[in-house]
Amino acid sequence: MINETLHVANIKCGGCAQNISSKLSILTAKKKTTMTIQERIQNGAKVVDVRTSEEFMRRKVTGSINIPLNEVQQRISEFKAIGAPIILCCLSGGRSGQALGFLQAQGIECYNGGGYMDVDGAISQDA
């Protein structure tokens, strides 16, 4: 994000001899660059599903790997070894949100993709 500061100095006030010196902070120049899940996957992000193994076996995102939420701390080296941004998913986004907080605190670039069906839909749109 970009914050621009504009300095306005020595502005003549309606022809009077008085000079006004002021500083205006302009936050309107904030530029937000957000990518969709689909764009992140197109750019090489990997999908990690944090649901239980049983849930994952029933239905999963094509090409995803499964690291259940209760194993995330013990398997941190696997996340680091991925070497690409990670899209986390689960059933609805709650568990992936929990994993997100922990992984980001470890310096791992990751994003909450929400529910696995949403992530799968984003991948399907790409195909």
C-alpha cells in the first residue's frame, strides 16, 4: 500500500499578506493488489486441505494435499518445503483460518481459500 503525503507551503490567502503553511496526509492513493484464489493457483500456489483424513478421502480438491489441522504444528517442515504460496481450505473456512494464523506467524505465505468446494470451483474455472 502506498501512503502519499502532500506538503502545501506558503499558500497566499485570498490576496492577503498572510501565508498558510500546512501538511495534508492523503490516504486516497492506497493501492490494494489482491489476487483471487484462481489467480494465485495459476501463479503456482499449492492447495493444502486441513480437514481430517476421513473428510479428505471422501472428496478433495484436485491436486491438493492433506495436512489435518491437528497436525499442522508437527508438520511445519512440510509447509516450508512446499516453497510456494499456499492456499488453505477445509469445509467452510474456519479450520483453514486457524491454520492461517499459525502458519503466517511462522513466516509462511498462505491464504485462506475457505471451503474446499470454493477452491475446487476456482480451479475448475481455470481449466
